[in-house]
Amino acid sequence: MSLRLIKKQYRVQTLRKWLEAMRSEMDSNTKNQVWTLVEPPEGIKPIGCKLVFKRKPDMDDNVHTYKGRLVANGFRQIHGVDYDETFSPVAMFKSNRILLAIAAFHDYEIW
């Protein structure tokens, strides 16, 4: 095999992994009902999006996972027009365990 053929096969294999990462991200977004497609109001330009790619290496620095994430181009948003405030709820796993332990101790009903 020539070096040129080996490089071409490597690029094709890598491209397939990136395509699978894109499909996985889009399938996950569809399955989890991340958004609902609607027609934008007249005169409003929707915010764009792009895929961000990342290689995840293992302990020996060999790439074993290819990740693709769909992100919004939020830098085009205008405060007061596209949004009023931002909020990102974050719950630590330890906090959830403590709350569940307290609820179990007091025999509270969790619904």
C-alpha cells in the first residue's frame, strides 16, 4: 500500500466517525424533544447554530470517542430583544442524595 492510500483511508474512517457523532447528536435532540420547529414571526431572523466537534482521548492519549454538539450562535442575540434574563439551573448529585435521604428518613412522599 502506498502512503497516499493509507492517508486517504484514515481520512475516510475519521470522516465516518464524525458523521456518526453528528447523527448521534441530532438523534438525541430529536428523541429528547429539545426543540419544536415553528415558523419565525415576520421580520424576525432566527438565531443560527453550528456543530462543535471534540475528540475524547483515553488515558494513553488515543482518541476513542468523537463528540458533536449542536450549539446556538448566541453572540448574535440582543439583550432586551431576544432575551430578558438568563438562568441555568445546576444541581449537584450530592445535594439530590441528601434531599432524598431526608425524605426517606421522614417518610415523605416524593412525586
